[in-house]
Amino acid sequence: MAIAGLLALAATLASGCGLGAGKAPTAVGLVVTRDFGAKVVRSWGAPQARGQETVMSLLTRNATVSTRYGGAFVQSIDGLDGGQSGGHSVDWFYYVNGIQASKGAAATNVHPGDHIWWDRHDWTATDDIPAVVGSFPEPFLNGIDGKRLPVRVECASAGGYACRTVTARLRAQHVPAAVAALGSGAGAAHTLRVAVGTWREIAGVSDVSELRSGPHASGVFARFSPSGAMLTLLGEDGRSTQTLAGGAGLIAATRNGEDAPVWAVTGTDATGVTRAASAFDASTLKNRFAVAVDASGPLALPRPRA
């Protein structure tokens, strides 16, 4: 969650860090990375869990952790500290099923099947990245707060390669995805939506439009030109690093408030959308905040510092 929000909640959350009674959550994944997923610090396919774990208790049970603000805020994991790095502010942030939490780790329960991801990164450009793609097939498979949600793939061309590929990849993960026209899910706050089409086609879809304004609005380190013909890739500080033209694709996720996240599989043109759809799989998206695609292959976002 945002740094300011964590500080405001610190006193309250400190009292919520204990282990509760009940059955331990099963099939849980835990990963710790740095620099927007660029480097894996540690990963557990089956972390130790006892009773009703919180995100904080699960982490402290499996890694060496130091905290601050009464135990509500993670300072270091396995000796890797937050604070300053190379003159930039860095801190630990966590995501459950690809969604940045709205409350502290000590107050967030772990549910069966949850994928817990801690990442230490620069928050110069934004301290609010509401959704990421690197936990795929989450949140489509196990949902939010232990509840599976309906999934709708909204396509500019329902019979096209990109729409069929995205739908097939979800169904291969045992996600019963429905197919609908673009924009048909407007107002469906509890439906996970994937918008598939060129940027020009999907730019007006509810919530997806936030992608036009960069990370301070959407949490995504990329920005399309007004015409949709060019895709600018951004670095960790939010500055432009590269501009892609024809054949560029993007896979990204964002979220408006407490609504379900919205994903975009899009591009500068039909070729870009095809490339993005082809990259819509767990191995390509793993531990990525968002992914751009061009003729050279997938490009992790944000782009790393030189």
C-alpha cells in the first residue's frame, strides 16, 4: 500500500500481528524480489504455515525480518533494507494475488491458494502500484480475499487470434472466462476484466483509460501516445527510456479503488496485440509488474536503470 497510508495505520496494525487459531492455509506461494521483480531474493513453493496466518506472520515464519513503526512496516528481509539506495527512496511493498494490499501485512489474512509477493523497489515515480501481472494466473484463479470472482475477456474482435488466445490461456488455468464485447463490463466492480484490442480500441474502456497517464495514475510504467501509434517505456524513476512504434504490445493491470483489477492486452496495432496475446502466459509474466513486447521479445516494465 502507499507509504503515507502505512504510516497512518501503523499504530492500529501493530495490534493485529498475532497468529490466529484455525487451519493453516494450503497451496500458498511466497516470493521475495527486488527492483520490480528483476531479481529473486528468495522463493518458497510451500512456505511453512501454522494456523490462520497473516501476510506478516507468514513472512516472519519463513524469512529473517526486521520491522519498524510497532511491527506494522517491514524494514528488511534477509538483511536487505529499505530506506535509501543510490540516492533513491526504496521500500518493501507486498501484493496478494497480484494486488497491492489496502492495509498492512499484519492485518491481512492469508487464504488457501494465495500468492504472496514482497518486492523492494524505488518509489520515486509512485508509491501506489495497485495491480501487477507477475502472479498470473492470479488473481483470476483464486480471486481476492479468498473469493473467486467472475472473469470476463472483453474483445474488440471476439473471433480474432488475440481474443481466442487470451481466453484459451485462462481456461487452461481452470479459469472459466466468459467472452464479451469491449466495455460491456462497465460498472462491474466485482468482475475481473481483461480488455483485448489495440490501444485506440480499448482506450475508452472504464479504468483502462488510466494507462494513458503513466505510473502516477495507473501504476504502469508505460504510456501510449494520444493516437495509440507509439508506446513509450518508462524507467524506475518514471522517465522515458525507449519509444516503440509499429508492432509494440503491452500486458498490464491497474485498479480503481476497491474495484476488481482490470487487465489490458493491447498494442499500437494488430501486430502488437497479437504479440501481447502470445506473451500472455505464466512463464513470461512471472515476477513482472507489467510487460511490453516488440519484435525482440518481452521487455519487463519498468525498464531498469542503466
